[in-house]
Amino acid sequence: MRVYAAGGDPWEVVGIVENVRQYGAVLTAAGIACGVAGAAAMTRYLDTMLFGLTPLDPATFVTVSLMFAAIAALASYVPARRATKVDPLVALRHESRGRVILKSAGRR
């Protein structure tokens, strides 16, 4: 039997993963929008270096954006999923030990 945080249930774990995934999706969308805008602005400077492509090739922009979105989704999901596997009591015990060490070193 899996132990959850005080009063927690398995559906709250799913909610945590979804919240992390949604936050990652918002950051990814903002990054892709800035990247596409920056790339579109730089096309006139890079026009001489492009071989076999038009400066604003839509297939390239869409393919690269989808690749970055897939990588970012995986980068958001994997750590969130791994964090849900940690026993809350072990995490709290580890956190409290870190505070004791810091206090004994004269820090707060």
C-alpha cells in the first residue's frame, strides 16, 4: 500500500503532475513564440546561408517548433512523475536534516 501525504489520495498525485505539465506547456509556448519571432526577424540576415530553403519556410518552422514542444513536454513530465514516487516521510526527514546541518553551521 502506498502512503500519501496527510489526507492525500492518488488523484492528488495526478493533479500535481498535471499542474507541472501545464506550467511547462505555458513556458514552452512562450519560448516557441519568442523563438519563431526571433527567427523570422533574423531571416534577412541569414538568407545567404540558407541552401535549399526559403527564408520563411513554414515546414521548417513547424517541424522545429513541434520538436522543441515534444522535448519540453518530456522534460516537464519525467521529473514531475519521479517526484510523485518519493515517500513524503522520507522527503520531510531529509529536508529536516538539511536544516539542522545549516543551523549548526551558523546559517538560518
